[in-house]
Amino acid sequence: MREQGYAAVTSRRIAERAGLKPQLVHYYFRTMDELFLALLHRLTDAYLVQFARTLASDTPLRGLWDISSNPETAALTTEFLALANHRKDIGAEIIRLNRRMRSMQAEVFKQVLQSAGFDLEEYPPEAVAVVLESIARGIALESALGITRSHAGMRALVERYLAKFEP
Amino acid sequence: MREQGYAAVTSRRIAERAGLKPQLVHYYFRTMDELFLALLHRLTDAYLVQFARTLASDTPLRGLWDISSNPETAALTTEFLALANHRKDIGAEIIRLNRRMRSMQAEVFKQVLQSAGFDLEEYPPEAVAVVLESIARGIALESALGITRSHAGMRALVERYLAKFEP
DNA sequence: GTCTATACATAGATAGAC
DNA sequence: GTCTATCTATGTATAGAC
């Protein structure tokens, strides 16, 4: 999925990599939809664990930044978003993941923003979290394509803001 | 492509919508790669025109925000980014588009930032442009999925920053 | 420019033997 | 749990008639 996109994920190719016959794929997952959902669940679980650990650390903002600015993660996220475009089960699951994620973030960001003296009305924790993540993913997506033109400047810009919260 | 993802774009379906036979698609575009490239070129041209008009207006930042926060545009961009994952021709074309776009943005942002009294070393115009666009696309992608939870807060947050440049 | 005919490859999925 | 055999649908692409 990462290497060639979701459309290249077929029972035949999966079986080939596993050194087995394609029919086995249908033994474990009746349909390809089931397989994609299982994959999403597995990634989701691993992600939420990593995420919880990061938010519990003493540099949650930098941790979140690192996770979201990973080009491979961003590319895979893009594939799932594209998949969600036409497989509504996938879309529903992504929405669920998003909800859980944002709730976790909101609590931590609330504390971080408050102790830095920000007005939570003006800077809603969830909104700030989405902003940080969007910027990170923006950079990551460009990196995945091979574009790095303005990234040094962006990282410096973000770094100055992060330093206000996590010196 | 917008409705069912790039993988659903087949010569058969295209012909069906056009009320013609699938073979005609191959008459106009020898391969599907050629077709996708032609589509990207057409979208790219239209986009750059819209883009130039926006940047020449008296509210280029808000204009850029509006363009990038359109959910349909964001969804289509996502499809092309996913396509670029495994069709290198598409990736190369997207990089070209990106370069032209950023150059156009940089000039305008430079002026806007300067007249608002920002240090261009600290706030590189291109970097600021990528940040604005990334946030807009982040919101748009969530909207396309049906997530709107923290969007009001985000829009208000962004609006306060935009107002500093375009009262 | 549009059609019919056709080839060839690939994908999803099921049945049943071992 | 893994295999062989097999069906059926779908996709890309070419040749050649009109």
C-alpha cells in the first residue's frame, strides 16, 4: 500500500509476498473490504498506543510533530483517505479513529496551552492540535514527493513556536 | 475520480458516461497514464489561472484560504497524491505544478508580510504560504469525511491571523 | 471519429480435496 | 490450514471495418 498505492493491494500480490496461494487470503478475510478494515484496525491500535505514550511524555507537542511529519505515515494516511473516498466502511472507521485521537490530544493541549498562559477561548486546544498536525502532514506529503524547497524555513518557524511551550 | 477514487477511473466507466464505447478512450488517449496526465494538465492550468487572479486581488491570503479549504479540491488533490505514489509521471507533474505555484505565492506573500512589518528571515514567504495551505487542506479533508468538530474554533483562530494582514 | 471483434491479463471469490 | 481447480467479472489494449 505504501509502495504502490491501495489499488495494488490484491489477494494475488499479498499471497505472493506471503509465499502462499491467493485463495488463502479469502480464507482469512472473506472480502478485500474485510482485509482493509483489519489492516486499518491494526494500524489504528498501534498508532493510538504510540500516541498515548507521546502525549504522556514531557514533550507532547514535539512528539506529535514528529509522528505527523513522518513522510511514510503521511503517505499511508493519504492512501486511506483516498480509500475512504469510495469505501464507506473505511471512512466510518477513520472518523472513529479521529474522534478518539482528538479527545486524547485535547486534554494534553489544554494543559500545555493553559500553563503557557494562553486563553483557551481564543486557542481551543482541539483546534490548535489540528493546526499542528495539518502543518506537519503538509510538510511530510511534500517530502514524500521529493519536494523540500521551503522546509528548512518551515521547520525553523514551527520550532520557534514549539519552543514557547517546550523549551 | 472525486466520487469513487482514482482506481474507479477506467476506460469502461469513462466511455459509459460519455455514451460511447470503451475503445474510443484508447483512440484519444493511448494509455490510461496519458489520460491521467491530460486530466492533471487541464486541472493544473485552470487552477493556476484561478490562482493568479486570486493573488492579484486585494485579499490574496483569504483567496488562497478559500481555494485550499474547498473539500472537493482537497479530495481531488488527495487522489492525485495517492496516484503519484505509484505513477511517477504524475508525481513529476505535481512537482512541476508545485514549483510554479510556490513561486507565484512567494512574491505576493513577501509583499503582504513586509507591509505588515514581519521579518522575512523569521517568516519566509514560501514557508508561510505552505503553512496556510496545509491548515486549509487539513480542515477541508476532515470536512470531506464529515468531521467538523473543531472547525469553528479553527476558522476563528485563522481568521484572527488573517485579519492582521487583510482587515 | 466511432464501431465490432477480440486478445490477454488480472482481480475477486467459491467449491471441494487433502 | 493449505492446496487445486475453476468461474466470472473487469480492465487495458489492438486490429480492422465503416
